[in-house]
Amino acid sequence: MEKTLLIGKNKEGESASLNYKMLNRHGLICGATGTGKTVTLQVLAEQFSEQGIPVILSDVKGDLSGIAAAGTTNKIIEERLKHNSIESFDFKSVPCTFWDIYGESGVPLRTSISEMGPMLLSRVLDLNDVQTDIINVIFKYADDEKLKLVDIKDLKALLQVCAEQKDELRLEYGNIAPQSVASIVRKIVTLEAAGGDLFFTDPSLNIDHMVKTDSSGKGIINLIDATKLMHDKRLYSSFLLWILSEVFENFPEVGDPEKPKLIIFFDEAHLLFDDAPKFLVEKIETLVRLIRSKGVGLFFVTQSPSDLNPEILGQLGNKIQHGMRAASEKDRKLVKSISKNYPSDEGFDVEKTILELGVGESIVSCLSEKGIPQPVIKAIHRPPFTKLGPIDNEKRQSLYKSSLFYSLYEKSIDHESAYEILKKKREELEKMEEIEEESSTKEKASSSKSKGSKRQGAGEAFFKSMVRTIGRQVGREVIRGILGSMRR
């Protein structure tokens, strides 16, 4: 196996390279729009695949699907190959699995409400603190009663039950205000209309299916179509965090391997932190810090390092800084501040260089094999050997429908879960009450009325008891991870 990945060379022929052993120290790719970040991501992903490292990346602009097809030459590519002294170069594709929450341009991506967890679900729904507390109560109640929340109708049903039983639940779980429940339901309806019902259903994604190599040992690139998903930025960011959480909770500790087991790219990474509550940001920081021991490398892709909070930025050892533009005094101050993040040799003006970088050029600061940050190099990047730009839709459809996983995830399955269990018990309760009502006589109307009050109380008790009884017969012990997602 190669020890380093060539990003590019400077005019003096010095190489800017990533050390494979240091990839689990994470990385940053940043720069203004149109400076070449997407192509840099593509070059890195295809090289990782060549070394047998699976990759997960989101395609927010729809132009990364070309990674599944061989590229073609042009004048600029020839110049880049010559500059980087690359003599042996074959245009080729890399193995790729296309995924899509909406199931339109990739294998359907799904998870359950329970597996998403209360923290991320509250972020998806954009709930306030009071509403978030109620969601936490709902999840705790569901976990206690072993009622799995798979889809949106499960969540609605349990919200209804908890609202009806608010007086009984108050002492154990806290106050459940019907007005707040109604507000949550309205937001759930909005999510449902936006396609949330497609995402929250079975079969749920098995994260191991995203960590595969092909028959030749190349890492499979998992390309998630996020062009439509980006319309709901909270769902997009929460979805990426759920992927991160799934990887962390299910991967074993491996220490510092010679190469990572998986690389995840977070494009538009600033969305992970925009309007995120402090406790969620702290959880993300913990995940980023701990996940490297699982042999996983993360690359954050955004316009400026300032998009990320300092705690996250401090954990990114490998940095690729594309050009930035300073059209105002504020921009110039930002570039000046950014330049201080990069170690440089005496006489190398980082600030000036950042402003003068062309498309496909960057300053690169990577970690040595011993984990020491290296002085920046101004690099002219190597070109990708895969296709620049998207493949046509017909080819994409053919590729994803021929995937081994398409038959596993093609159709959603409506298993028995909270909604069905609660509905069944409610129907049994109503049937029992009908039988008792029919046995009452008109001559004992006043007595029946008195008993009716007791019967209603008994019925409610029966319903609650049966929910618990049935609930304890399904599911299993629930253990939740750092982001509140259900561990398997």
C-alpha cells in the first residue's frame, strides 16, 4: 500500500501529500465558490477508493456522479499531469453505490424514528426547548414500554396517547401540555409533506452496507444525492449527523491503523452547526474527537474555516485551503485571520497567497507520519481520472438499480410497531365497552350511568395496562448513544 496521496506540487517540484496513516486526524477543504473544492473532493475520494478505503460523501450540487465513469483528457488536464510529473495515468471509473432519501436517483435511504433519536429529531422539526422536552418524554416513554417508533404515524400515535394520559404521566415524566403536543404535530405534518415519511420507515439502513470493497479490493464510494435534500437544510444536516452517529456507535475501536476503515466527507459543513443548540454542538465535538479511534477519517468541506467552531477546527490536522476573495474590509480581516491557522516557512506570505490562488490551486498543510503539522505548500492540483461533471440520468438509474443493495431497500415495509400496537389495544377497549353497554338495561339507566363512569375509568386503566403488557413483549432493551440514536 502507498503511504501518501499526492494532492499536487508547487513550481519547485515539492509535493503536497496526505499521509494515509494520519487520515483519521481528519481534514478540512475550504475556499470560495468556484475555486475547485468539488474537484479536490473527487480526487481524494477516487484515490481513497484505489487504496481500498470506502467513502461516504453527499452530492449537494449534483455534479459528483461522474466519479462512477472514466474521465477524458483535455488541455488543462494534460498540463496538470505534466506539472505533477505523472507519467502513468489511466482514465477510469471507481465502484460507486448511489443512495437517495427519496429513492428517485439512488437506493432508498431509510431509518426509524427510534434510531434517529430525540436530539436529532427535535433538530429536524426545529422545536423549541419546551417541545424538545416533550419529544424526550415521548422517547423515554416508548423506551420504557418497549414500543418501537418506526415511522411518522407511530410518533403521532404515541404523542396522542401521552397527551391523553398526561395526568398519570406527569409525576413520572413531567408535564405534557396539549398545546405543545399540537404544535409538534403541526411540524410533523410539515415534515411529512416534505418527504419525511419516505425517510422514516423500514427497512432501516445497515451502516455496514456502506463499508464495502469490490471484488478487486477497491473501496466503494457511497454517493448520497443531496440535491433535493438540501431544500430542507435541517433535515440534511441532521441526516449527516445520524450517519456519523451510526458509524460511531457500531464501529469497534481499532486505534491507529495504517489506513482508515472509512472516510466521510461533510459538504456544506457549516450547516451542521448553524442554529444548533450548544448541547448538540458539544455532542458533535465529542464524536469528532473520539471517532478517530474507530479508524474513521472526517473531511469538512466549506467556504471558510470560520464556518466551523474552534473546537472542531482544532481537531482537523490536514488542511487544503483554496482561494478566497476579499471584496470588503470584513473579507480582508477574515483572510488575515484564516492565514494564522497555517504553519509556514519564513518568507511565505500565507495571506497574500490565499488571495492569489487560481482555480485548482491551494495551500496545503498536512500532518507528517509522526503527526506533526508541516509548513504549507502552494500546490497546483493533480487532475481526477474519473469524469468531471455528472453522468446522464439513464446511466445513473442503471447503476443504482444493479446495486446489490437495491433489492434489500427498494420497497418500504410497514412492520407492526407503536401505531399498530396502540391501535389494536384501542379497538379492543372500544369492543369491550360496546359489549358492556349492550348488556345494560334501560330499567337500570341511572345505575348504568353511575357504572359507566366507573367503566370508563376501568377502560382507561385496561388500555394503559395492555399497552405496557404488549409493549414489554416486543422490542428489546434500548441503549442510546452520544446523539441519542438507538444503538444496535
